[in-house]
Amino acid sequence: MTTDTIDTLQKALVLTVGTGNVDDVEQTLLGPMLLSIRHGKWERIILLPSHETRKAAQVLSNRLRNQGYSHILIETLPEKGQENDADACFGHFDSVLTQLLDNGCAPSGIVADFTRGTKAMSAALVLAAVGHGIPILRYVHSEQRDERGMVVPGTEKIGEIRTTQATARRRVDLAMNLMRHGDFGAVIELLTDLVPQAVQHKFAALRAAAQIYASWDRLDYGAAAEEMKQLGPTAAEAGDFAPTPDMRECINRLARHPANVDHEAMAEYLRLLACDLLANAERRLRDLHFEDALLRGYRVLELVGQIRLFARGYDSAALPPDDEKIKELQDKLKAKGRHGFGENQRGKNKITLTAPREPAARLLEQLGDPLAERLLNFDTQGQFGATSRNHSVLIHGFDAKASDRDALQKVLYDLEKLLNEDDWKAAEHLKVARSLCFSEE
């Protein structure tokens, strides 16, 4: 397209140019095209002829300029014979529409008239227009035909097709693809506009499901539970993406944090949380967010230690300093010059001890826990060592520390085995947590 543009284009009419009846070009080609052009006010008129019809386009352009139309462009198909090549027509028309949009014309300001030209040209303009979200397609037609089956000149009428339903259904397809890949935020943004009534129900259902899943995926279980309560009935109509009863139960359980003093309840809660975090880490790995996967994996490892301690009646954030097993471990650690427990002031006179991941694992070893050795050995596994995690750009370092997808996949697999060793219900929990990854279904 030439650079002869105006600052802000508001209305543009794009028309394919055919041959008409060569014995009566005026009545069969120019007349119907002028009828379409005069139906509306246009800041720009773009004619799309083939090499064979560009002379007719030039005649029409000259006549329009004589009638006061100033912004007329002729965009001829690049090569001879392309008028019967739908792909070539589409590529050319798509480029013309793209430049028109780039020059300041909104899709809502464009009308595409596909009346004249070959079938390939008409189909290509329709597809290009729909692809760019142009809401109105136009054609000139007549119900009156002569004995040859040809339109009777002078009886033509303008017909228009709204593309909003077609483009809305295309957005539904795109939204469903985004849902499969876990782009819930993108689905929410994509499905915000007013749409034809025929697809409003689908839009609302998919958007409601995406809102629930977005909160769940970002670990905001309270918001997910509230949205499940409010939007669940609407999301239930989202077909394959509708929340299942197991999903609803999982979210509600994760949203109800028990009190730390209820050690048994905390152990059960953290088992569910650890499975959800592992599935979340798997999704981050799927999306190539390696550092995020690394941190989530590390937290799962830390949680296993906390779970095992809660199950034995210990809170790693509030350990009793006078406990005999803890005192024994403190003495051992001090003797070896290793880092021991931290202190936590609770009230004026009460001090409790805290156990980060490694001291927690050593306390489990002191208590004879069968998983203690596994928890301690995890720290030596290549890129997943505590040092790698601590030096991640997302913690204390300045560089990414997780770059090997296969190594991370192996780590997450080993963590799954660890969760299964800790709790026979882990497989069931993981199945529900992984249901948020629709691409695996």
C-alpha cells in the first residue's frame, strides 16, 4: 500500500474488482460497485483488482475522483493469474488489510465488499477480513434475473453479513487452546468483550473456569475457593474445562488452613499442599519456567520434612527446647560445628526453636524416621542442592541456576516417589492436582 494516508482513518471500504459482463461493464460492474461505495461515508476506498481487471479499477478510480473522492488506492494482485489462486489472493489481501490497520483504521471502521472478482478472490477477502476481526462483510445482490440467469441491471441491493459470531467462536477456540496450556490469565482477558448471544454462554463459562484456575495456579487457595463458590455454577458449563467435584474438594481443603497446634491435622494438610506444589512445579517446568520449578521443588522437599515432624508431634517452627531428642541433636551438631536450630521468641519468657530444612531432616534422623536419610541425601543431587536454590536469582543470587530440563524433571520425579513413600494417598492427591494441566488429558 502506498504511504498516501491520513492521520486517523475512521471508515474504509475495501472491494474486490471483477470483470462483470464485458458487453456491459457499466451496468454489471461499475454500477453495482458505485452502489456499494455510495452506501456509506468513506475516508478511504481500496480497490483490489487482478491484472486483468486493473483497467476497470482505474476507470472506477478516475470517476470517483471526479465525484470528489480523494483517498482511493488500487492494490492489484502482484502477478498475472493469481485471481484463481486463493492462497495468493489471501496473502495479498491480508497484507493490504494489515497496512490499513497499521495506518490507524480500527477493524470496526472497515467494511469488506467481496461481490466482484473470482470465487478465489471473494473467499480470500472474506477469510482475511474475518482473520482481522472486521465485523461487516458486504455483497451486492438481486432477486431479479433475466432469461440467462444474470442479474437484471438496476435491481441490485446491498446485503451485509456480521462476522461477530464467527470471530467470537474463533476466540472461543483460541480460549480453549489457551486453557489447555494453562494460560488462564490470557483466557480471562480474551473473553471480556460483549459478544453475540449465541456464544455468550460459552464465553461466560470458560471465563469463570479460568478465574477459578488462575487463583488456584497462583496458590491463592482462599480466592480460588471463594470464586468456586460464586462462579462454580457458571464454570460447570465449560465442558471439558468444568471444575470436577474432586477439584472443588481439593481447593476447599487447601483454603482451610488448620491450626499449627493440631499436629495431626497439619500433617494431613501439608501432604495435600505438597502434592499441589509438585503439580504446580510440573506446570512451571512444562512452560519452561525453570527457576520457578526449582523453587517449588525445593519447597516440596522442605514440606516433606515438616510433614514427618508434624506426624510425630513436632512443629518445626516451634520446637520445645527442653525436649530430650532435640537437646541430644543440638549437642551433636555443636560438636561437629554444624548449624543448629534457630530461636523464636514467643512472649516475654517463652523461647521455642526453629528447624530449617536440614536441621529438620537431622531431627527426623535422631527420631529414627525412615525417610530422614532420603531427605538429607537430596541436598547432594546436582543442580538441586540447597546451594543452587539459595543462589538462584529468585533468592539470594544474581543468575539462574536451573537450566537443565531433564535434570529438573528427574528431581520432580524423585520428589513424587518421596511423597508416595510418605503417604499412600499421595497418588490420589497428585491426580487431582494434575487435573489443572488440561494438556495432559
